[in-house]
Amino acid sequence: MIGIDNIAFATSDYFIDMKDLAESRGVSVDKYYIGIGQKQMSVIPPNEDIVTLGYSAARQILDKTDDIGLFILATESSVDQSKSAATFLLNFLKLPSNCVAYEIKQACYGGTAALFSAFDYVAMNPGKRALVIASDVARYPINTPGEATQGCGAVAMIISENPRILSINRATGVYSSDSLDFYRPNFTEEAIVDGALSARLYIKSLKNCLTDFTSKSNIKIEDIDYFCYHTPFVKMATKAHSHIDTAGQRNIDKTLIYNSIIGNTYTASLYLSFISLLDNIETDLSQKIIGFFSYGSGNVGQFFTGQIVDGYANLSKKPYNIATLKNRQKLSVKEYEMMIYEKISLYTQKNKLVVRKSNPRSYDFAN
Ligand code: CAA
């Protein structure tokens, strides 16, 4: 058995309420709350990026590092075209120098590409473990349809033999095709997106992945107890699920709680949805089969399954996760615009808002 031995997420310390954004943009709040399905959105300050988010997620699960032989960082919001962000983290996380560390990219699919590369590495190297971090900042231009589907966050996972949370089945369904539904060329910090096309291709990819999956796997779709989706926004996941669960019997609400208040985390989003399920379902998930759909624009999709391991709940980080989300500071739309679009940090000191320019590379990991 190979799979997820431990998993944790991190997001930024700031958020906006989608009601405030709706009012500011002159759209009905129901469009965001119901039509898109988002209640809040995490906002990244200029002194944070995929490295700081990835660090905050990984430090929760790295008990020992000497048997980590592979570290893959998946992202589509990297800080450098050459030096991988994994090499910053190799240092900050004190990973061994004989660990291979690199960055991987295929839009939001990158996290899954990293997970399966890690799976194969562990299969080839008995006794070794792999670290996967999916970390992203979802950015769209101000006052565009995409603006309401931003967010930021990271998920870190240890992949090992005899995993304590999820045993992954190697039989998967995949579908790849060349499209320009969503992409970010070097000249722009924000994604260029054809929203309607991207949503259509997401569904097309899901259908094709399921066809491929059912032709290869012994597990039938009816055998799957819960489904987790790549969640660019909640409504996309619920629409996708309606294609699988036509009888409406396998509710996915619990998988969407964290995504609905953090927003899109690109590569991390599917795995955030899994953590949301682990933390929020009341039923014992032991031995349950989980289906996962990963989609990355451009585009590559993959459907796979895993089985929850007995005792998984011993690794729960629910109290920490709830506190992390509760302790985020609410921003006004003006403050959010300053942070994201003018790159000015806002620090609250003694109830007074202090505005200062910050150095995006001043990685400060004070606990
Ligand atoms: N009350 C309730 N619902 C309302 C409403 C109201 N007052 N007003 C509008 N709505 C509904 C609409 O009917 C629509 O619902 P349906 O999709 O069920 O028809 C929904 O709200 C959205 O409305 P629009 O279609 O008018 O939305 P929009 O033009 O503002 O754009 C979007 C929505 C395309 C998702 C846009 O936010 C976007 O481009 N986002 C980025 C791209 C994206 O996330 N694509 C997802 C697939 S690609 C992917 O998954 C990779 C990735 O992470 C990016």
C-alpha cells in the first residue's frame, strides 16, 4: 500500500467577504454566494508567496526528514523561471541534501502530477518517503469575472508505504488535450481566461477521465463513497458532481466547506477539498473509497481513487484548521485592493492600521 501518510493545509491571514466584494462591484450578493458558491476569499499579502504558504503547510507534518528522498513542489504561481521554489523550501524545511527537490507545472493538475510521481518514487525505493507541496496564489485582473474566484493556499502531503490516511489505487483515468481556456504567459501576473470555455472543458475532461478510468479500474463508480473535485469555485464542483451522481444521493457539501471560504488554490484545491471532507464529515470514513477528479487548464485531467485507512482520524488537525481560518483578519475591499493590486501590506497594531511597503522576499517564519 502506498498513499497519503499525512496532510495539512495553510492559507494567508487575511480574507474578504464576498458580500462586500459584490456590493463594491455592483453585482447581486447571490451571484457570488449562490451562483459561484463562494462566501469568502483568502487574500495574500505582498510579503507572502507560494514559498511561505508551502512552508506553513509542510511544517505541520514533517516530524522527521532523513528518509525523505524526493520533494516536489507543484505550482502555477512560481517566483522564478529557473530556480525552483522547492530549493528555497529544501533549506527552510531542513530537508536532507540527498533529497531530489524540484518544481512541477501543469496548471491546477500539477499537484496530482506530483502525487503520482511521488507514488512511483516510493514504489521504486522501499522505505523512502516523498514530500509533495501544492501551493498557489489565484490571481485575475480587478473588476473582471475571474476576480471573485481568486484565493491562496497550500497543501503539503507525505507520501509513503503503509500510509496512515489514504491508500491510493494506481489505476487512474486520464485525458489530455491542447486548449487556451486559462493560461498565464510571462508578460502578465494575472491569468488570461475564457471562463465559459474553461468550465466546458473541465466537464469534458471529467467525462473522458471517467471513461478511461472505468476501462482500466476494478473499482466501479457506484462503489465510490465520496467524491472530491478540483474546486476553482464551489459551483464548478457541484456542477461536475451532478454528472456523476445523477440521483443526487452522494452529497459533496462537506468537501467544499474550506474551499468556499478560502477560494481557488489551483494545485492545492483538490487536496483542500479532501481535508475539508476529513475534518467535517461526522461519519467514520475508515475503509471508505474516495474518488478524486483533478483538472488543470490547458489541459490535463485525471480521475483516481483511494481508500481511507483505519485510524486516519488520529492525524486530524481539525482544531488547528478551524482556528487558522477563524483567526484570519477581515479586510475591506479597499484594503484588499491595496494588498493585491498595489502590493502594500497592512498590519494592525493596537487597533491602528499601519500601512507599509514590504519586501516580498523577506521570508519571516516567526511562530
Ligand atoms: N443569484 C443566483 N445566481 C446568479 C445570480 C444571482 N443573482 N446572478 C448570476 N448567477 C449565476 C449564473 O446564472 C451562473 O450560474 P450557472 O453557471 O449555473 O449558469 C453563475 O451565477 C455565474 O454567472 P456568470 O456565468 O454570469 O458568471 P461570470 O461571467 O461572472 O463568470 C466564471 C463566472 C466563468 C466562473 C468566472 O468567475 C471565471 O472566469 N473564473 C475563472 C475561471 C475558472 O475558474 N474556470 C473554472 C474551470 S477551469 C479550472 O478549473 C482551472 C482553474 O482552477 C482556473
